[in-house]
Amino acid sequence: MKKKNVLIICIIIAVILVVLTFITNYIDKGRVSTGHEPKFTIKIVSDGGNKVTYWGLGYKVVRYPSVSPNEPYKNNLGVKMGSWFMKYELSDYKNVKIELLMDEKTIEVDKKRDVEFIVSLLRDSKYIHELCDGINTHKIIIDDEIYYLKESCKEIQKGKKQAKISEEDLNSLLKIIENYKEVDMPVNDEEQHQFLGTIIEAHNNYIIVKPDEGTNERKSSDKIKMSIDRPTNGINDFYVKGNKVKITYNGNINESYPAQIKAIKIELAG
């Protein structure tokens, strides 16, 4: 009778652990994918603060902070989630070239966190599916390896096989590409313009500003989007919703919505 009771208790504990593993994994996967620190884990800092590992029930998250392990979680050079046996080290790649086949132009991705995301996504995907009928929209080159992105299929092609990618990963990849497209917008170096405005949206890689009434920029659009590099060296980060800024930009305003410019200088207005 005692052995039976022990067995029942062990089964109950095992079931509870399985349920907790599923729940915590699901929650932390969602947090990591949206740029938030995992919640149900034990945090271990190693390599002199250059690597942070979060240990959960049956899973772990490895991230490489850009400056220190105490900075905001989203300021990562690279982050990856997997099983306890997962190994993840930063790659040595400095950049990734992407040919925008629909626009007939090439961009070069050179921000470390963007390079790490792309390399990790392409290298870790399982290429087992047959080719779909979708159109190749982007050609991604890493060393001598060539990959094609098929947006309509949500797949990446390598050789004669394809790998399914999640909608989250697809959107993240397209967002990176869009950011670099904005940087490469044609400008006229002889023309510089300035205007005052208020930040109405503040994101990791870009802000959206509402130009002041009476400015020429306000006549073009009530929302203007521009890429930014957030400071990571202790300088005050003023890219906050509601802050007044003075913006210097080159060239013309791209008439999309929100409109887009290439800002060459953004200052906190007094």
C-alpha cells in the first residue's frame, strides 16, 4: 500500500512538473520574442559579464549584452532560446548582404544584433521541405552560402530545400531590411533642413516625430519616421515619447505614411 501511495505521489509530481514546464516555456518564449527578459528562470552571468544564461524548466535563454549584463534586456548583441543542451556563441560575421530582388538594389546589414539574428535564423533552420511556388523576394548571402526568402510561403530556401519560419521571425527579418532601406534612401548632400517636433512613438531602431505647427515638414505630413541608434555608453537616452527634439536631415522627405527622412542629427530641444 505504501509503495502504491509513493508511486501515485511521484506521478502527481511528474505531471505538475510537465505542466509547469509547458506553461513557463510558453510564457518565457513569448517574452523573449518580444524583447523582454524571461521571467521563470535563474539568471547566471559568466565570461566577465559578457554572457548571460537564463535557466528554466527544460529550457534556457542565452544572451550577449552589448555593454553590461545590467543594461536593459533589449540591448543585446545576440539572444537565443532553446533546450538545456543548446550551445550558442556569437558569430564572427561583420555584415550580411541582402539583395532586394523586387527593388533591384542591395543593402549591407552591419549592426551586430541584426547580423546575429539573421545568421542564427538562417543557420539554425531545418531545410527539409520541398520548394513552394512562391516568388523569391530577397537573396541573402553569408560567405559563399546563398539563401532566398519567400515571403508568401514564410520560408527560406537553401539549395533545393526550404525551411519554414514563424511569422514573428519573418516580421523581424523584414523590419531589419526595412530599417536599412530607410538608411539608403537617396539624399542630396547639398541640402540640409531643420525642424522642431515632438516624439510620438519611440522604438528600438526608429522614432516617429510630429513636426511643430507652421513648419514646412508639418505641411508635408503630421508624422515623420527616422532611424536612430540608441546610446549604450552611459549617455542619456532621450528617445522618449513626449520629448521635444530638434532634427537636422539631408535631402527630401519620402512621401510615405508616416513620411520618412534620413536624419543626420537629432538633439533634445530646450
